[in-house]
Amino acid sequence: MSRTLTAAEVEASLRGLSKQMERYAELAVCKGVNIQPGQELVITAPVERADFVRTLVSQAYGAGAGHVTTIWSDDELARLEYRNVPLAYFEEVPSWKREQLNSLAAMGAAFLMVRGSDPRVMSDVDPQKLVTLIRAQNTQCAVYREGLDFGKNAWTIMGAPVEGWACAVFPERPPREALWRLWNAILAAARADGPNPQGEWERHNATFEKNKRLLNEHAFCALRYRSANGTDFELGLNKGHVWEGGAARTVGGTVFFPNMPTEEVFTSPNRNRAHGIVHSALPLVYGSYTIEDFWLRFEDGKVVDFDAKTGRDALRSIVETDDNSCRLGECALVSKDTPIRQSGLLFYNTLYDENASCHLALGTGFPECIQGGVSMSRDELMAHGVNQSGTHVDFMIGSDDLDICGVTDTGEEVPVFKDGRWAWQVV
């Protein structure tokens, strides 16, 4: 381990990142949500990163935003609320919050979600309260959710570190040094650590096109997963499924990037055709609850059994969120050669850790992942095999030795992943 920096060195190093932070903010505004002239931008962010949010707001107005609305969060306030307010309170979103999100979505706002949270802060509160809150927000803020889910609003999730998170990732470092190191890791993961992040993202997006094209041309009817940790799993794919990844596009034609960083190519599987067992490759952090060394067994698309070394109650609350949270809405392919995986860091944050590993997601699927899906109702999507739920929770299964084969309509098995990387990358 390298030496610990002095306090003066840390502060100088943090100041030295200011230009890269500006470029990162510009990237999020101009490439992430791709703000349009006169458009409303909504930023949700931890109050601890008000300094970076000011940079985002400055970049947004510089890019032509008509107005910026900021919605703050705070780990400690949220913890106090969960500890002291009864479960029933979280079952309904207050009318003013529904109106806020729904009205902003209805006016065509873009949404920039800055994620930064201490993964340990909620360890002593009831996970069912968080699950209940998320379910209520996803089902009761209908205009907002449909705007994001059905391509009506551009949106981007990005990261910015808070000290509690930084200390979880770099526990051997003093808090301010850990913060500086996490800033560096976030900038590198988002390809924002060089002189031209927007150009890097153009090149990065081009790499998605090859993998999407090959997968869509094959039009597999199923994927088979195998790894030494016990994963033995077959996942059916819908007729007319579409692989997506990288840039997305609103129904109005605005190109945006939902996640920064992103390394995945993904689709929505058939909600009734998951069979076998999958084992986690990385911990799952869900709203500051950490679930480790877990597995899930599926029959006819449904989780029928599960266990975890730690966090079993939190895992249960995810599986039992609603009638369809026990079924899969996403399968995503991520090579172990990605910068996030190669960094060797465990971020304790799904935005990052899911981009280090092939993953699945319990809960709702994506309309854009079935031909004609963005024009379908939720009932029609269900009829076409795309799961619908009040939640969507990614979990990582991409071990270093993971093999995946695509199954054709004739039963032929075509290698897709070999030892954790794209088969066509393996010599």
C-alpha cells in the first residue's frame, strides 16, 4: 500500500481535480442527459456534494438549460426517518412529492441523478421500510416512472463520492484521502479523467454497436450460464427481443446515456423461462444494506428458494416486494476486461459494481428490449414476456470463469462468454 498523504497533500490533490470535475459535469449535462435549449433539468443529489452540484448547475445553464431544479438527499436524515417513522407511512408517497415528480416529467424535464451514499448507514434499520418506499414511488409517481421507463424523458445516473462511501471503499485511508481516491476512481470509471471525456464517450459508444449487432443477429432463444461457484442456469429469451446498451434515445429523438459509467449490453428475458441456480459474484448493496455470498434458485421464471451469508432479510424483502419482483426483468453481459473490473475495487454501489460483472435484475423489464415495446402498455409487455414490477434490482453473477452459450432455435449452442469475457475476444 502506498504511503498515507499528509492533510496538506490531500487538500492540494482535491483542488487539483477541479478541472476534471468540471469536465465530468459537462459530460453528464451534454452527453448524459443531453440537455436541450430551454429544457428543465432536475438534479437529485446528496447534500454533502453541494459543491459538485453547483458545478453541474453552472454547466447546465451554460449548455442552455431553461431552469434547474435540485432535490437533496442526506444519509443521516434518511436513517433517522427510517428509525423513527412507522412502516405504514412509507406505503404512500405524499401528494406534494407525487406532484413534484409527475409535473416535472410531464413538462419534458431531463433527470440527472447523482448517487453517493454510505453503504453501511442503514445497517440497523428495517429493510422493509426502504422496499416499501421504493415500491410506492415506482407505482404512485406514474407519470414520472412512465417518462423514464417508456423513453419520454432523458435521464442519467452518475456517481459523486461522500466520505462515508469513500471510507467503505478505502477503509485503510483517512476520510479526506479516501474521498480523493474515490473521486479518482469515479472519474476513471466514467472515462472522465482525460482531456476529452465527450470524445472518449463517442468512442466508447461505438464499441457497444458490435456486440449488440452480433447478439441481435443471432436472435437466440435462450442463454445457458455455467461457472465453478455453482451457477447452473438457463434463461429463456423473448421472441423479438432486442439487445441494448450504451446510448439510448427518447421517443422525441434525443440521444442520452442512462448510466455513467456503463459497460453492459442488456435485454429483458422471458419472465416465465428461468430455470436453475445462480450464485453472486459480488456483494449487492441495496439502499445501504449489504447482501453477500447469496444464491437464488429459479423454476418456471420464479425464485423458489434463496439464501445469503449476510443480508438474507434484505434479500427476502427484494424478492417479496410485489407479485412480480421474484421474476427477472434484465440480463446484462459485461466483460471482466472492463476498467471497473480491472481496477480491483469493490465500490459497494450497484451503478459501478454492475459494470464490473455480468448481472441479472429482479423486477421490471425494459420496453425498448422487445420490438415495438415502447408503444405497448404494461399489460401488453407482460403478454410478450417482459416482466413488470414496482422494483428493479441488479445483482452480479459474473465470476472470472463464467461461460455463457446462446441457444438457437435449432438447439445449437454458440459461445457468447468464455471465462468471463466475450467469446469473440478470446484467442
